[in-house]
Amino acid sequence: MTSPASRRDLLEAAAAEVRAHDPAALKALGLLPRHDLFFPAIYYPPLTMYEGADGRDPLAGFEWTGRDRTCLYVHIPQCPSRCTYCHWMISLSNSPADIDLYLDHLEKEMDLWRSRLGGAAPRPSSVLIGGGTPTLLSAAQLERLLTALAARCDLSLCRQFSVEAEPATLLGAAGLEKLRVMKDLGVDRISMGVQALDDAVLKHMARPHDAAEAVAAIRQIRRAGIASVSIDLIYGFPGSTPEKWAETMETALSLDIDACQLYRLRIVPHGDKVGAVRESHRKSPDRFPPLEEVYLMKALGKVAAERRGFAENLRRLFTRSPRHISYYLRDYGCRLYDNLGIGVSSWSSLGDRLLMNTGTNLKAYYAMIAAGRLPVDRVHVRTVDDERRRTLVLPLKGYGVSKTRYRERTGRGVGELFGPRIALLEKHGLLEQNEARLALTPRGGFFADEVIMQFYAPRYLPFPREDYAAAELNPHRPAGTAATLRG
């Protein structure tokens, strides 16, 4: 553990970084919303904005050509409790019979997808089993799930197999058995939701574990021989302060981990449900850290990670080396691979189709599968404009945009389509470019979600025009007429 003086130095360095980025100036320019809320830019268009399928066949007229450029997501909704920040459908019915019933339908859904996609097995480059809490399953149920996946997918090209985990489910002899089953069946990365290392904050979050159990779970993962260990942490929660966050980061980075993913608390719903945190914020916004402290915590996470030898090798994911990033996030976000999502409330992007599985409840999911239907209840067919924007915003948030690849995918140059907006963001130190590449600057990377939303179609922006200052970076406002840019 570092000394109080060292921690003060860390806080001062983070404060200097925030001052250099000058968020107040960017709010006045309209980049940041005036109400200080945040919406994560993860997908384009956002999942919350797909239209209802209304009985339509979601794959009518579709021919899949992306089998070799695909990543796979499998959703397990079972959880030991509902965390207050969770905006997704979960199941608290977790008896062995309940989970077996879900696995029965998951296997049937996989068979339905394979049939509808021409009979050939998906060939994912990366796999993520998420939730929910996948490690709530018993060792036998995990073995069943992993065996079913291997029987229905060609995993010969899979370069990373990740499973999300909750600390308490990995402890003791039963937890070690789960980890050994996963390792034996190809899982090489655990992404564990630690979220905080302050027991008071964990209690506010309604997490089912404490800080000591999180530390013990990391040791258990290592004991089982899993090759890569990543933990998630959330900043900005009630009860959190920059000083406590500094202590959390110091503790986390001293553990035997390979990666640390840092999330800003998501108050605005971005999934199928509305988390308790939304109502808590509406009733008592003063309980939450002010925006100035949130930005200080964000900068502090970066400074602390870099001082410990971690680099931001993927946006908000700090790793000891690039091999410990989430390949799944890289493949669908930066490489724009197709994504096949299996399970209740899962998301798929296949060719020109964006598809959402029902997230209402398990009863609705089971009924659709029992009827021999894909459990898709929302669909969006990507337009030319959607594709041009998606091909810009998702890679831009990650590694940046190759101008050659952009032209190959869209038939147009990125500067031809978005020159005035790019020029405006360059003017304010948020973007930089050369003949080959367009990328976020350090200042742009700090506000990555808001910067890439500058390229969203107005109908897909999460907040209305009046929530931003009436200035040149208001994302609803046209960028002007300056037209000639490289690209």
C-alpha cells in the first residue's frame, strides 16, 4: 500500500489531467449535457432504440456471409440478487431445476439459429459468456453449457474464450471445481465483477460479496490456472469519493490481475429494465458524487493504472499487455465483426440486421422457443447511413479509424461524409488525423462516448437538443459548411 503522501500525489496528478481537459469549456460548447448524466456509447444504433418486430420474420430475405468474421455472446440471466445499478432483465429463480430449464431452451435456441443461418456452424473468433451471473451455475451445469456450445459451434478459430464471474460463486471447493471445468473446456479468461473494494459501497450496490471475498476469488482463479484475469470496477456510486477511489485503485492494482475495466456509473437505463439507481438519483441526486469528482475519479483510475504498468489497450480497459484485452469487445467494436447473441435479452448484429432477443421475462423467451421461433422481438435493418456512421463511431472509440478500411466498407471517404464535423472536433483538440488514420486525442479519449456521439444521427442521440448548450458542439446541430478535409 502506498503512503498518504503518495496518494495525495496521485490525486494531484489526476486533478491536473482534468484541468487540462477542461470539461467546463466542453459543456459550454455543447459537447457534454447540462444535466451531467451519462449514456454509454456501446452499439450503433443504441439497443434501446430498435423497433418491435411485430410478428415479422427478423431474417426475411437475409443471407449470412459472415460466418468467419463473427463473435459469439451467450447470456445467463440467473443472479443471486439484483444490483441497484443493473438495467437488464435477470432471474432470481435459481434452483437447479430452474437453471436446467433455461439451459434446455438455450440449446434449442442455438439449434434454431444454426438452422436459420443455413445449417453451417458459427465459427467465432471470440466467445463471451455473460450475465447475469454465469458462475452461479454448478460445475455440472457449466460443463453442460460449454459442451453444448462446442457441439454447435466451430471453435477452431476462437482466440479467446471469456466468462463473466461473481466472486462469491468461485469460492470454496465448489468454486474451484467450476473454474477447473471451465479451464478444461477451453475458457482462458475470467472477467470478474468486483465493482468496488469498499464494503460500504458494495452494500449500497446490493452486491452479494464483500471485498475480502473478491480478493480470495482472484487467488482461486489463479489456483485453477486460468490464463487471464480481469476485474470490473465502478466509480461514481453514492458513498464513493476520490480519496476512497484512490485507495480502491491502489488495492486493485496490487492484486494478481492482468486487466482492470473501469466503468462510470450508468444511471440512465441502457438495457431492457430500469435499475433502482435511476429512481434513487431522481429522488436524491445530492447523494451522488458531483460531476467534478466523477471526472477526478476517472482521471485517477487512468493515472493509477499507468503508474502500475497498465496501459489503456482498449477504451476504459487497462491491461498489463494487449493480449489481456477483451477480444470480444475488440472484435465487434473495433473490427466490426458480426455478433451472434444467444439467450434472453441478447443482441445480434448479422449483416444488415440488428436483432434483440426478448428481454421481458423468461416466460416470454420460453414461449417463443417452444413455438419454434427465434426469440427476437426487436429488429432494425441497417440503412446506408447507419453503416457509414457505425463504421466510424465504433472503431473511433477504440483504436481509431483506418481511412482505407473505411472507404472499402462504405465506398466513401470519411472526410467526404463527415469533414465539417471532423474539422470542428479537431479545432477543439478532440480528434487528430493523418493521411491514414482518424483517432481521438487524449482529450477526446477522456470524453470518448460524447465525442463519438457527434457522429450519431440525431434520432439516435440519448438526450434532446435542449439538454445541451446551444453552441457549436451541440450534437443535434449541423457542423457548418467547411468541407475540404484529408480522407
